[in-house]
Amino acid sequence: MKVALLCGGPSLERGISLNSARSVLDHLESEDVEIVPIYFDTRKRAYRVSRSQLYSNTPSDFDFKLSAMAAELSPQALIKLLKSVDIAFPAMHGPFGEDGGIQSLLEKNSIPFVGSDSKSCKTAFDKFSANEFVRGRGFFTFPSQLLKIYNQDHQAVIESFFKEHKLSKAIVKPATGGSSIGVFCVSSPKEALDRVRFLFSKRMDTRVVLEPVATGTEFTTIVLQNKHGLPVALPPTEIETDYSENQIFDFRRKYLPTRQVIWHCPPRFPEEVIEKIQAQAEQIFSLFKMRDFARFDGWVLPDGNIWFCDFNSISGMEQNSFLFQQASRVGLTHAQVLRFILQNACNRHELSLSEKPPVVSGNFPRKPVNVIFGGDSSERQVSLMSGTNAWLKLRKSERYDPQAFLLDMKGDVWHVPYQLALNHTVEEIAQNCENYAVARERLASFEKRTRIKLGLEYDADPHDFFAPKKMSLGEFIKLSPFVFIALHGGKGEDGSFQALLANESVLFNGPDAKVSKLCIDKRATSLFIKDLNIDGIIPIAGEVAVLSELLKLKSKELNDFWKKITEKIGTGAIIVKPSDDGCSTGVARLGGFEDFEKYIDFFRQEAKFIPKGYIKNKDVVELPTKAPHELLFEKFIETDKLKVVNNQIKHARKTGWVEITVGVVAIEDKISVLNPSITIVESGVLTVEEKFQGGTGINITPPPISILKPSSLKRVKDLIKKVASGVGIKGYSRVDAFMNVNNGDVMIIEVNTLPALTPSTVLYQQALAENPPIFPTKLLEMLIENKGY
């Protein structure tokens, strides 16, 4: 069966669409299902793209080269292609994807598709109209006010709404936007008016909704349609977060794993409340006449009322999205729930697709690979993303049988079952494992009841779904023939874990203990590379200071220290970072002494992060869980200005330097340097999202000839190869650096011995840019094969 996977689109959530499309490609494609990706740009122009392009971090990564690397489809060619496949699977969020736009196109041309029809999508998508729709059918709703872009009465309407409903806080959001972007919490009519004007000025929408802020507990629930056309609500997810400072459950909180939000699935609500949520969700699904699947967001209010505030006809499908998390609680894998959704759509369109579940991981002999992630470092949540992604991708391997293991904050190891591996933080998974014995009966009742309603005719596979098992680190090592290390920072990258494995003759991915110990120390690595004396490798000026000593200094003494540091380094702008931790937390750009004093003060307060806008860095800066021993101060390298504007790269030459990241793979002692990626960042320092999270940041792979000539590119790769060889890289690593586009000279920022393997990491993009392309599962297999396993 051929399935056209439709992604991208004009919405601000098109990056999330890419994340969803990746999951569908990873888990739905099988021996009897072929995926045909079709991408829509911001102007709704369609392109037939390669599967490899779906692994770009954001649409901006490849929009500018679509005309050169993909086949633009005329309206007629698009319809011809869609008619050549069996069924279409829209994976677009926001306008065009969920408002009935793409569905209307498919309906007009009699093309079968997965999901709700155009009328249902249109009714559910408009937040104001949908609220009025369910209110008119007897469901509880909050009052809401609609503001239109060309009306002149915005201030009077807002003030009247605040006064009439005695509001101290309100929500402002686009009427027809997605559920994550452009949503603001405001505390006054003036602030509301500012946000409304902002949304209109950015043309996020021509209609904006104003509504009271809900108090109570937020939840989200997935509804699947069974083969008889009946809706079945899965166990809801409770969203625990702090709203005291007007925070909302926005893009960052929804998609980035941090402790600022906690997911509970099933929720901690009483049984009667859960049943009420599920019953009302199923009723609303039917009222909207939805099909196949949907996600509804809502609130359990203090007075017992349930308010459904957002209706998504296409649920997000990231690797640990609510769809997969809730489906796993009833014994369904990613592949199985996507197959279930596709199967029901095929039945409706009278298309033939085998009803047997896809081959599960325990059905054929493969070598065991124990994937370990988590730990107690500041990068443990990125480690979780890397580990679960590697585990999920290796499940399709014909050679290796991956199992998921969590290293918790206490140093114990848990063999994690499928249904607990998809929570979004290390702490959540550890807590669920600890409490599993108590929760088992409740979980079992949810699973049994829901599977009966869904009409599933096969049992959950015990190879994947089992009770979590706790063990010591030593016991874990003894039972592991091969350990796939997905730990970042701390013990995972400082060589200590590698040494433990080597002592027990256990094979593992990545460099050995000696190289790992060197590279975790950024200053030591810099000095080591300097001593290699490689022509073309230029050191970055830097100094270190002991954090505990800095914390003792008063303002004047700190100022004196700052003056000395800037005199030594020779610049007023400084990059500061922990000298002995991972590559993302605690990294900030300091514009002057005021920023430096604030930065130190946040360590003094033992804060978890520096809020957005407090320092020159602009974005949120996640801080290490444990205070680092030393801070490294380096010269801020002024780079050329690179932007993607209207699908074109704008390169404003300033210094000749651009930031790059380069994957290095050592196969049988032969070092291969992958195509570098140019990183584009607005704030001066890559945020955690930009480094690891799909939908944000731009990584251009490989560098376009307009920026880097082939001769300079060859020189850059040769220099990186010399560095990797000199350092002694075995297995694979990632080198972050600055390169000079004029002559190919390189400044090394750091060497990461266990680079991130999150769904959108540049390592996959670079491997896919090779000739022939290396797809993610094959790349992971290579990293294991490299070690002779």
C-alpha cells in the first residue's frame, strides 16, 4: 500500500508537522506500507521530497533548496501523484492542515485520506466557533470574546470583557492558530490590547479570541475511532505545571523535556472524573463528526466542571507525544497505533490492508543491545530524548534487539517497559517505575477496558510490556553484552562509565574512557588541540575560574575580576560555560559586567534556569543540576550574519567566520568526516531547543557553495579529521567549531564524545547528506557494528 504523507504547510507549527511526519515515516512504513512524502511550503506549493529531507531539523533547513533538491508539483501534478497512491495521511498542524483546507482538496478529487473530513475540521478548528458549538450542545464552556483585525473597538471590547467577568487574568490567542504558538496569558486590559495588536501586526490571524484564565488542572486526551466507527477515549494525561507567573502550556513546555511541567498518565483524578472526561470527549468527537483520531485539551475546574478548550483534528505525533504516550498505556506501540489508525481509514474507504499487527520486536533472533539514558547530569532530559529515539529506531533493525534502561537520579538502573518509556523527563519515568506496583491494578483496568472498546484482537507483547525491573549499575553491566550509551554530560561522558564497562569487557558505542575524560573538560581539550600544532587550527582565547571562589566575591570584587578577564581575552562580549559539563546547559553570552553579575547570582540562588531576557543571551538558559567546579570564559566570536528569508539564504559578510557542527565516524580506525552543518542562531548562543529539538533552529547541511567553496570545504574536513585523529576518536563524535569561509581555517569550540541522537540531531542530517545517504537506523547499526558486535 502506498501512503502519501502530507506535511509542512503555511502554519507557524510546520516545524511540529515535520516532527510528526518523521514519526509516521519511522513507525508506519513496513514491508507492506510504502510512504510517499509530500511537503507544502508556506505558500502551499507542493513538493515531492525525499524521505531524507524529513529528517531536517526545521522547514527552514531545506526550504531554500527545495527547487534544487525536490520536484515542485503543479496543481495537476499534485493531484496525479495523489491519485497514484492508495491513501493520503495529513500530518499538518494549524491552518491548511486542520482547518479543512487540505481535506477539501482531497475530497474534491476523490482521494481517500486518514482523519476527519473538511466540515468537521473547519468546525473544530476555529476556537471561538468551536467553543460556541459545544456550548450550544449542553457542554460547559467559559465565556469568550472575538476581536476582528479591522474593527476599531478593541480597547473598549477588552475593557468591557474584563469588567463584566471580573477578570484579573485572561488568555489571548489566535482564533485559527495551532494550540502552541501565539498564545499569551495577560494580567490587565492594557496587556491584553498589546498582545492582540501584536498578533494582528504579525498577521498570525485576522481574528483573536479573549477568554478567562482557567484555574484547576489541565489535561489532554486522545480519542481513537474503532473499526465499528465508535469513538474510544484513551487514558487522559494530566498536565502539572506552575501558572503563578502567567506561564502557559506553550511550545517549550509541550515539546521540550524540562521539569517546568510534569505529565501524569493516567491522571491523578478520581475514577469518576476520568470517566466523565472520557465520556464527554467521545461525545464531542461524535458531535463534530470526527474520524480516525483526534486530541482534545481541557481543564478539570475546582467546581467539578470539565471544560474542553481546544479540539485538534490531527494530534501531534512526536516520538513521545500524547498520542503515543496514551496508546502505550493500553499496550500499543508506535507502529501498532499508527497501523490501527490507517487500518480504520482503509476500512472506511474499502481499501485492503492486512489486519494482522506489524511484526513486533521479539519475534525473530537478534543480538541484544541495552540502551541506557537518563542520569543526574544537567543534560539528562536530552539524554532521555536521545536514548528513547535510538531505542525506537533500533526496533526496526533486523540485527539488533534494543531494550530501554533508565539510569535514575540515585544511580540505580531500571529496565523500562514500553508503556513507561515515553514520559518526557527522567524524573517522571523513575517515579512511575518506583510506583508501578501500586499503580499496576489501575493501569491494568485502563488497558483491559480500552482494548475491549477498541476491538483489538491481539494481546500486548510481553517482550515490550512488562513490570519495570530495578537493578544496581553493576548488575546492569553484568547482564549487558553491548551497552548503547545515550548519556550526556557527567558520568556518561567523563570516561568513568566507559571505564566500568571496559573493566567488565562489555562492548559499548563511542570513544574510550581516556578520550572521554579529556573531551568533557573543555579547557583541557582546547589546550590539547593547541599542542597538536595543526596548521589552520586557531585556538579560541579563554580563561577558567573556580565557581565557588566567584560566589564569595562581592559586587566590586566581581567587577574587578570581570575587568581582568576581558583584558586577558580582549573583548567586551564573553561566552561563559561550565568547563566540565555537557554542551548545552549553563552556556550564555555575556554582554558586560551586569550580565556576568546576574549569571553568577543565579548560581548563588541555585536556580534551575535563567529566564528569557535577563541577560544578553535573550533566551532561557538551563543551568546545571550540580554547580560546576570551574567556569570557562571564552572570547565571543563575531560571525557573519546568516538568515533564511523567503526561502533564500542571506549571507551578510562581517568577519568571515560561521558556526558549524561536524559529525565524525571512525570505522575500523579509518576516520570519516561527515558533511558539516552551518548553524544559524539569532541570539548568539544556541539554545537547548535549537540544538536538540525539532521545529526550532536552523542547520544547513551541507554548506551551500554560495557560502563555502568546495576547496574550503575540503580543507575544513581535512582539519577536523586531523583533530579527531589527534584526540584519538574511536566510534563517533561531534565537533563544534567556527570555520572561516574565506580560507577554511577552523576554531574548535568543543568535542562531544557522545553527541545527541534526538530525532532531529544534525548527525542524522549529515549522514543523510552522504552519497549514498545513510538512514538513521542504518547509522545506529554502524555505530554498534564499529565495535565488532
